[in-house]
Amino acid sequence: MKIAIAQLDYRIGDFGKNTSRIIDCIRNAKSKKADLVVFAELAICGYPPKDFLEFNDFISLCEQSVEKIARCCIDIAAIVGGPSINPALKGKALHNSAYFLKDGKINQVIHKTLLPNYDIFDEYRYFEPNRVFECIELNGSRIALTICEDLWNIIDDPLYIENPMDHLIKERPDFAVNIAASPFSYSHDALRTSILQKNALKYKIPFFNVNHTGAQTELVFDGSSTIVSQDGSIFKLSSFQEEIKYFDLEEAKQGQGFGNYFLKNKSELIYLALIEGIKGYFQKLGFKKAVLGMSGGIDSAVVLALAAKALGKENVMAVMMPSPYSSPGSVSDSIEMIQRTGVDSQTIPIEAAMKAYESILSPAMAGLPEDITEENIQSRIRGAILMALSNKLNLILLNTSNKSEFAVGYSTLYGDSIGAISVLGDVYKTEVYDLAKYINEIDGDIIPLNIIEKAPSAELRPDQKDIDTLPPYEILDQILYQYIEKRQGPVEIIAQGFDELLVYRICKMVNQTEYKRFQAPPILRVSDKAFGSGRRLPIVAKYLG
């Protein structure tokens, strides 16, 4: 049997394009004498469709697409993910399903059993779990067909009481197919590969896994579809790009030609994911050109480098907005960075606007000393300028704040926190420096060394440095990682050797600035616990407050 794995980039709700591309792949696979072509979880509608699943019209369009694809499955079979209607009166209205198509019709529909309801996943909101286990058959071979999470209950601390493969293996399948929508994080591919390998070794059959690639707003999908032989050998499709790969079943069982799997380093993975995230956001919304504020600091430099790479230098504008507090070095570093990337630029000083605000507000604030109010006004002036350029020139504003800043509220609402998409909002400051060094390794020192080496500063008052307000990022980021990613409480973090007062201060800052993050732009997700839909905390709470 010849099996085709189709790793594609889908757009949520783009039924015309999704369907036509699936049909094109089926026809191409048929021309290459494939017996079966496999597509990803919810490929019909894209993932995650969220509350679109509550629209009857949306589901009707899904059904029409499946029927159209099925009619093309003559002398070839296909497995395609999509929602299906639950005919039972009790339970949720839909199933998350895998359609088995052959002989020009829907031959069988297999439903997902284990519905993740943690972090970014919210599947039990929409879908009813499967309770009937059966294999599908093709050309004399029996196939154990599962959907994404159905294979994940093999971990040491299982989340579910069921394990679908324990039921399916009783039918003595020849191989297994797993269709998935498995979002990227920099540690996820290693874990996902381990899960698939454990399944293959436990059940002693080969596993064919197919994943999405591309990006859907804040979620990035890395592809990296994986085939594991019955002895645990691994073959991977490309990361962060579309690909169709063909496998002979008997060769795959033995792992012939396998062994191409190796882990990329963390900075490379983050780099590739952020490039994919920027591209996906712009392409799927029909945008072409980006704008960002250029401060002379590391964050805006890295975002500029990423944007130029993702969109092309001709589609990026960097805007310098110096104030009386901007150091000459920051201005010259910004100019050098802009020259190295070759992007368009504008310089718009903000001193006149600062004076205008001072004049306008002086009656209301007479006799009060200067404080953070004046600093925030500078940031908001810059935000207003960037949004004006965005409106007038049809440019999409990229946010340049990092995860460390978002975590402790070291950003100004309606100032440096604005943007259509946050590029570095899931990248800690120390990781931004690592990313800058990696970019210079592959792009020939595009980021000036002085930007990497100088002390970070918001430059909103004379001689200001981040360290005046925050602990060194090397310490801050470790505490934040334990609190945010690992969900460790203050006592547990202090036990690791961190200063008690500092830990409580930092954790309190994170909790008290939840209201800022609630208003932040979508943040490209690259870690296991990003700010956004996968981290849900109350704004009004007392814990550590």
C-alpha cells in the first residue's frame, strides 16, 4: 500500500480554498498511484474554528465540502478531518471527526475520543467524545484511525481514563493513522515525537501522523508530521512548510529510509515560528506592509529583523520618534539597523507633542511633581503616531514588547502595548538576546553589536535604565518562568534559592497587571504557557495582591 501524507496550511473558514487544495492533493496522489492520502484534523474548516462551530451555516459548509471531496475519491481513498453532527439528542451537537472517503462517498466516520480542555484547547465546549471503537479497512489492511489527543494518554500521569488504542488494537490493525492539529511550542515537537514513538513501541505497529503547518492568529503550527516504524524509527516531514510525502507501507513498517530526525535548538525554533506567525497573520488577512517603532533597543531591532525576513524589506517601515531623553547612541543605532535591513523609515521627533501635552494639561495638574504620568504620555504620543501612519498608509502595526515586560506590566496601555499582533510577547528578555545572536549568525550581523551589548532602557527620563525598576533580567526571567510556565507558587520558587522579598514582589506584579494583558494584542505563541487564550486568570483577585 502506498500512503501519502499531506501536510498543508489551511485557513479557518476558507472552504473554497481548503477544499480545492485538498482535491488537488488527492488528484496528485492518485497520479502517483497512492492508495490513501491523509489530511490533518479539522482540515475542512481549519483549526481552531472556535465559536464558528455554533453556526449552522458553518457546519453546513463543512458538510458540503466533505461531500465534494468524497466525489473525487475514485480509485483512491482519503482521510480528512472535519466536524460532524452528533445525531443523538443527548450530548454536544458535534463530533470532531475523521472522514474516511472512498468509492466516491463517505465510507466511515471516526470520532475523536479524548477532547483536550486545557491551555489553548477548548474542545469539550463544542464536541461530544467518541464511545465506539472500530478500525477502518482499505485494500485488505486494517487501520487504527485516531485524532490527535487520542494518542496522548500514554504519559506517566494520564489525563483521561480511556486509551483509544487499547480498544483499537484488539482488532489487530496493520498500522495506525493519527490526524492532528498540534500547535507549536519550542519544546512540543520533542514531546510529540516521544508520544508517537511510545505508541509504536507499545502496540508494535507503524504510526502515520499528519499535522497542520502555518499560523492562525496567535497559534503557530510547525508541521513536522511524523511517521514511526514498529521498532520506533522516526521519519519527519519538513518543519514550517507544506509538504506531501509518499510512503510504502511495508517499508514504513521496517523504518526503511528513516532516521532523519534531529532537534533544532531553541532559538532556531523560536525564529522559525515567529517568521511563520508574521507571514500567516499578514497573508491570511490580506495585509502586505508593516510598521513598527524603532527605539534603538534590542526588542525593536529583533522585530525589525524578523519582519523584514517574513514580509520582505520593501514591505516594512521603521519609525524613529526621538525625544529629549533619547540618547544619541539609540538614534545612531536605530539608523544603522535600518540601513542594514534596507527597510523604509521615518523620523518624527516628539518634543513638540510633549510640550503641547504639557500646555494642555498644566491647568489640571498645576503644582504636581513630574512622575510616571509624563513618561506614559511620551509612550502614548509614539503610539498615536504609529497608529496615524498605520491608518494613513495602510500599514499593520507590529507590537515590540517582550514577555518579561508584559508579565510585570512594564509597558504603557495605549502606548508601547498597542499593535495588531505581538511578535515577542511570548519571548522573555533573555531569550530575545539569544534570538538576536542567532539572527546575526544566520543573517550576517544584521543587528548592530551595540544594540545587543548596551543596558536596556525605556529612555523616558534622564539616565533611565530598566534595572532601576526591575531586577536583572537574568534573575527576573527565571522567577517569571517558574511562576508562569511551571505554575510554581512563591514558597516553591523561594525554595529554589531566590530572594523571598523579590519573589513575592515579582509574583504580585504579575497578578496586579493582568488588566493590561487583557487589553494586549494577540501574542504569537512559542512557549508552553503564553499570555492569551491559554492562560486564563481573573483581573479582580486577591491572590498575592
